[in-house]
Amino acid sequence: MPVKRRAEIYVSRCTGCGRCVAACPKRLLTLEVAGYHKHALLTGWEKCDGCLACLPACPVRAIS
Ligand code: SF4
Ligand code: SF4
């Protein structure tokens, strides 16, 4: 069975700029506030098809 690809956010590297949120065609990314830090969060990850549209949108390579 093929392994399903999906986006993964490296929270410690994420600056919370929101560019990936705007880039996801399925609107699966959102910004989460945790204390003083804001970071991207993949919601409904089972719907992520690994299209990789969010990947180049991130200026700090916080998505793999
Ligand atoms: S890989 Fe595609 S579907 Fe998944 S979060 Fe990124 S832009 Fe959205
Ligand atoms: S584009 Fe990168 S730095 Fe900006 S919110 Fe998304 S994961 Fe974080």
C-alpha cells in the first residue's frame, strides 16, 4: 500500500507569517496562538493530499 504524503509543520521554526494558510487550496492550514508564539497548524490532516502547494510558500522552510 502506498504511503500517504501530507504536510508537516515544524512548529519551532514557524514564524506564524500565515503564507501557507493562504496557499493551501483546501484551506487545511490555520494559525494557532500558543502563548506569545503563533504557528501554523494542519487541521483535518486526513484531507491533506500532499499537493505541496504550501511548501514553497514558506519563507523559513518550516514545512516538509
Ligand atoms: S500539502 Fe496541499 S493540501 Fe496539504 S496542507 Fe499543504 S497545500 Fe494543503
Ligand atoms: S509559511 Fe511557514 S513560517 Fe509562515 S505560517 Fe506557514 S509554516 Fe509558518
